[in-house]
Amino acid sequence: DTGVSQNPRHKITKRGQNVTFRCDPISEHNRLYWYRQTLGQGPEFLTYFQNEAQLEKSRLLSDRFSAERPKGSFSTLEIQRTEQGDSAMYLCASSYSGTPQFFGPGTRLTVL
Amino acid sequence: SQELEQSPQSLIVQEGKNLTINCTSSKTLYGLYWYKQKYGEGLIFLMMLQKGGEEKSHEKITAKLDEKKQQSSLHITASQPSHAGIYLCGAGGGNKLTFGTGTQLKVEL
């Protein structure tokens, strides 16, 4: 039984570069979520998909952020023109029709 | 928007001692989730509470939901070093979760 996987686990990039993260959910889960977590804070919701449809986006998800789940399986989160304020842990979670959500190990982004 | 406040923010206990972590919501709780996180890692699901008065236990961890008080508590009995980590409560419906800022637990030998 494999859990949620995320790649890469760590990413260091220079300000202004684009980065893309991948999330593979638990296979039978139809919902997939992205969260962002900064040091000392709880995760903050970014967006979620039900199958391939993106159903909700947070105000935190600026125009530089885009997420896709093209075939209702894996998802990608892209950040364009990264800024130092984008440095955070990006967490992916999946669930079957809502609850509970199971999280992946996260991708830690450092923007220099 | 819903806000969750956790107390205490951090806790140091001696191995074998009991402890309680509280999570208070600014709005009615329709579902409350407890997760554990090791530093720099993802969240591990512990328990889900959905009904007022509900209480669940897993090994030495017990969680309760007091709907009227808009509060949940997590109690650990006879703490062990393996219990160390950050405990997060999360609330929400089927789409997104709002989390508290976490309680960092250290267990001293």
C-alpha cells in the first residue's frame, strides 16, 4: 500500500526561475489537495481537485501559481518567476470523497 | 473564516507523564482532525472526530470533541519519546482543512 508521494523532496532555485512539483496521490483517491506551510505555522490551503476538475482556489494562489491534474491521477504545481516569499514546504494530500486527507512528505522549496 | 487556536504552543514532559493539548475553534466544528508532524516531514493522520461528544482512542492517544465549546482535546497517556513531534488540529468539510499553528511536544528521558 503506497501512500502519497511528492517529487522532488527538496528544491533550491534562484529568484525569478520557474519550478514545478509533482504529487502522486493514493491510487483510489478522487480528491487531491495542495497546501503550503511556512516555519512555525500550520498548513494553508492552496487548491483542490476532484478528479481532473479544479474546484477551489485560495486567494494565496496568485497568478504565478498554477496547478493541474490532467487525467485525474497525479497533479503538478508550478510556480513562475519565483520570489523569496515563496520559500516554504509544499504539501500534497489526497482523500476519497472528502475525509480524511492523507498527506505526502512534502517538497521543501528554497528561493535564493 | 474559521480560526483554530492550539494550546499550549509547546510542551516538554518527562517520559511516562500524561499530557493534554487543546484546540479551540472560532466557529462551530463540523469535523475535527488531529495530525502529527515530524520536523520537515509530512503530516500523519491520527484521528477524525465528527460528532459532538465523540471520543476516539488509538494506542495511548485519546481525542475528544466538545461541539458546544467548539473545542477538541488530545490526551496522551504515559508519554514516550516516540510521541515527540508537532501536533496539529485541522477543521473543515470535505474540501479544505484549516489548521491550527501546532503544539510542539518534546519528551525527555
